[in-house]
Amino acid sequence: MKRLSTGVLAALFAAGLGLSAAAASTNAPHGNIGHNAVAQDAMSAAPAANFGSPPSGQIPILFNDHHVYAKPDTLKQGRVLAALVRGGTVLIPLRSMFEQMGATVSYDPASKTVDVSKAGADVKVTVGQKTVVINGESRPLDVPPMIWKGQVLVPIRVLSEGMGAYVEWVSDKQLVVVRYVVPTPPPTPAPTEAPTAAPTEAPTAPPTPTPAPAATPYHDVFIAGDYIVSPTVYNEFSAGTRANPSGQGGPSLNVRGAAEFDVFNLPWMIEGDLRAFKYEHACASAADPACLVTIIGGGGSTSIPQMAIRDFDFSGRLGLRVANPRLYVGVGYLIRNNSVGYPKQTSVGFGAEKLPDLNQTLSWYGSAYYYPNVKGTCNAPECPAGPISLEYNETQFQLGANWWLRKWFSEATPFFLDFGVIGDRGQTKLNAPSAYSHFGGYVGLGIKF
């Protein structure tokens, strides 16, 4: 489409305040954008507007002298406009901008394709594809259209090339200026002779407007795997031993995954968390006091030779969101075990959790769960005296952050860097030989779906 120049002013507005038409002309970088008396009169007659303030982290758009955050909100269904910058390209919300220009917008969720139609113009874009089809002609895009907060965003040049609008990114004002003048149809020539009266026809019903696609709420679904770096372990086998990464028994690991979903119009999350702590039971000889380990049930101690030990904790969690962003309270089910033959111990617990915001470049997360009655039954040969109930209470905790790797790869990459600290602490309740704790930092990778 040819860029319209008649009646276009390069008006620049600071956020929340309008500048004069003369000042706006001075700042415009395009020398071919002219002035005319009609546009000057229209601007001088326009009443002052309460422009409001744009949301934090977004770039305001000025459309035909009116800031889109004006109050009351005159946009359809409460939508507001904001621009984003991705890869050096300004992206704007397609539906809101084109509807402001009188176009009809339809969306196919199966193919993620948007079709914009208006007299003399037809524009098609597909989310994730670096092309735009304007009046049947395919043209490349530097940045593909994307979905942000349920809205399709497109590079702003689609406006100028598809609808003939004037667009400008004013970097020193952090403002996007959009100017669009509706083309005036040519006047109808006067008839040379008296027209014949046309037969009366039934009025044509107006076309049914295309319904706007329902905005799908964003849900996090992810899996992350982390290497726990030399965790510190205290229990009857270890007095603060740090794991040796090159020792036997494999590394210390944390693997977890979570998914958000809606049931009964309520926001839920389900999560699985597996922790494997590897450490050494140091023992120089049978006479070394470090070899002695307290027996379950408190019936004395026994000498255990040097060995690599792994403690396992698996917890399944179900939570209900109580606050944004992604703060949950929930219940958990814990299973404990180790590689030296201790009995499996289980418990139901409760806690709170903040899930990561994986639609952001950098986000944090954390969790704390308490299991009040972690217990199992010890049998021979670990407990020769007969079945003994082994009981603890345990507190689990984790604090970490995610870095979405789109800066290294592309906006479509699902991978993120995962890092933080993790640990637990168990207190003796019944027949337990010793309290225990595990603590260490970790780093790894995750993938979101």
C-alpha cells in the first residue's frame, strides 16, 4: 500500500501530556510528511484529553492525537493498546489498531492466522511466521508476530504497508506515533440526464460482525533438571560432609515439573519434585570412631564401613492459586528413602509456593512445605529386635530463578536457565537415630511447553 501523506502530522506527545502540532512537526524525521489547513484546524479544535498513564514496562501509542490510555476507555471490550520492543522491532496489538482504522479482524485459532480486511486492503499474518501477506503479496518480516497477554502483536510496519498509515518510533520520548487518515471517496459525477427511478428494494441486512477470539489465559507448564553442587549433609552417617562430585554413587540432582490448569473456574497447579543427595560416609578403619553409626531405636551403635550414600525425597503437590503472580497454597505427599536399606517413610504435608513466570525473561520462584509425620516401619536386618516405627518431621525449602534464553536464541525458544538453592531439615520424633539436613546450590536447564 502507498503511505498516505495528506493531513498527516508527526505529532509527538510525552506520556500523559500533549505537545503542540508545531513541536511535533519539528521532531518528525520524515521530510515528506506535510501539513494542511484542514489537519491544523482539526488539531486546534480537539479538546484536551485526560491521557492517563501507560502500564509499567510497556510503550504508549499515540493514535490520531489521542493517547490510547485516555479515560474512560473507549476501546472494545476494555482492550488497551501498548507497544513492545523485541529484537529492535516495535510490535503493536493487531486487532485493536486495525479496528481503530475501521477494518474487520478474524482469527483462526487452529492455524494461528489473523485475516484483516477493509475496502482496498487485505492483510494476513500467522503467529510465529516471519511473513505478512498484503493484498496477496508475501513480504518478509524481521520479527514474527507473537501472542502477548492473549493478543496478537505484529511489527508496526504492517500498519504502514498494509493500511497506508504513518508510523514513527520516537526513541527520546519512548513513544509510538500512529497517524491514519480515512481516504475520501471521489465525488460522484452529476448525471447528464434525469435518472430513471429505481425500483424499491428491501434493505440489505448489515453483515454480522466477526466475534473476537476469547483470550486464553497464560499457563506455565515446564520441566527442569538441576545438578546440586556438593551439598552439605548432616545425619548419623555424616557430620557435615560435602559431596565429592567424582565419588561413587552419581551426582546429586533435583528434577521437578509443574503445570497450571483451571478446574471449576479455579486456578490450580500440580507438581512433582525429586531430590537425590549423594554424600560419603567417611571411615578409615573399624576402630575409627567416625565409623560408628547409631542404631534405629536407640539400641547402641554399630560400625559401618566407608561408602557412598544417596538419600531420596519425592514429593507430589497440588495447589490452589491465592494471589498473583502464581502464588499457591497446597498439600503435598512425601516419600523418603535411601541407599543403605532404611525403611521407606511417607507423610502428608502442606505449604506455599511461588511458581516461575516463564513468559518473562527473568523470574523467581520458591517453595516451603512442612511434613509433620514422616514415618515408616523398620524390619530385620536393619532392626533385629523386630518391627520398629521410625518417625520424623521434615521441612523442605527451595529458592531459585529462571532466565529465558530467548536473548541467546529466539523468541520461540522454550529453554531456560535454572539456578538457586535447595534443602531440607528433619527432626527426630520416634526411634530415629539422628536429625538430618541437606543443603546446596544448584544449576541446570528447563523447558517450557
